[in-house]
Amino acid sequence: MVDRSEDDDDAQAPKVSLDFSSGGFRGTIKNGKVSVVAPGNANVDVRTNGNITRGRELLFKSTGKSKGCGPENANIGDVVEGKGIYIGEWEPIGSDGISLGRIFNLYAAPEDIFDNGKRLNTSFNNMASRVVELKDWNGHDGFNHLTNSSGPDQALYDALSTDQYEGEWFVPTSDILHGINSSGNQTLSNHLHSVRDIGALKGTFENNFWYWASTQQANGSGNVFSIQCTGSKGAKWRGREDSDICARLVRAELQ
């Protein structure tokens, strides 16, 4: 349940409560507006002075088909000029399991990185070095994942939590790429792999190619996550210098 009472400046202001009877729902209150993310079709009940008005509204579908509920009324898979391809919302959770308390709109790059007309396949460390060299690539610079000895994902979380992140392209975390955290637990239902065939993303991933994530495995091995975005081989943790594979970069904007 989300309750707006702590935000009320006026004692007479209405009290808003969100009560979810099934899993997969999330509610946020920001600047006096209530936002609900639902896993499918949802009933909306509005209670005013004891009277209930019921309506049906498509708030959000896990298939990525939304009713203009993204930034600038974007649907998942839509190109948002100057930002990228909208792929949904993200609430970053650090390696300590604690949310950063911020929600971001996520955008994917329209393509992988190419060198001399060929899709770049390289080790994670080389990929991270290449990303930080990006300048005005698809409208934005690249992020530096190599500033924290605790891992490339921790460098990102540090920048996000200290307002040092400035909208750069980064190698997606494992939850953005495939919906799981560093311990392998499912944390995100809408992720890059699940929406890869929607809208402007469709057909942009190379068949049977593997893609890097920036999340470092929780067991201390130093391995990072990867997934075969098309094909049937699934996902695996790899050494940062063990394989030459691709990366589809993403960027985030604070709501």
C-alpha cells in the first residue's frame, strides 16, 4: 500500500491509498501525482466522499503494449527523439539489495557498436573501454564503468546515487538486460530481452549473438552476466576477458 498522507501540506487534502491484492503491481507518488504500474489490465476504483467510481484502464502490459504511459506518451519500442528507444522504467537496486529510491526512464540504443562496418565483438573490459570513448554517439557520450574496483555495475550505481550520472550510454545491468540481479533472482518483468521484438527494436539484434551486461556476480568470482538475445542458449556468467561478444547500450533519465 502507498499512502499519500505524509505528503499532505493541507489537512483537508485528500488521502490517497493504493491497495494491491495481487503481485506485480507497483505504485509511486511524486509531485502530487499517483502512478501505478500493473502487469496487465487493471480495474481502477476511485473513491470520492464514500462513493466508488469504477473504470477499466490499460495502465501497463508486460508485453510492452502500453497506452502512452511512457515519457512524451511513448510506448515501449517507440523512438523518442534525442533520447533513444523507450524500453520502460527502472528502479536501480544496489548490490546491498537496497533501492536507490529513484525511478528512471530507460532508453536503448538503436544499434550495437560497430567498427569498420562490423558489429563489435570483444571482451567485457575492452567493451567498457570502448564505451567510455564514445562521444556524441547516437546523441550522447559513453559511461565509464572502470572507476570502481567493486565492479562495473557498482561504478554505475555510485554515479546514479551521487548525481554524477549525466545520461550517458552504459552497458545494461543484468536486470535491465534480462530481469535478474547479481544473485540470479528475478527483479524486473520488462527488460531488454523481453521487449527485443517490439517496435523499433525488432530486427536490430544479431541472431544467435551473445550480449554483455555490466552486473558482476555476487559470489566474488568477478564474472559478469551475458545472454543470447536471440536463440536458445539462455544466459551465463563469464569472465571479463574470457569471451568476445556484443553489447547493446542503454541510458537512463530520472523521472
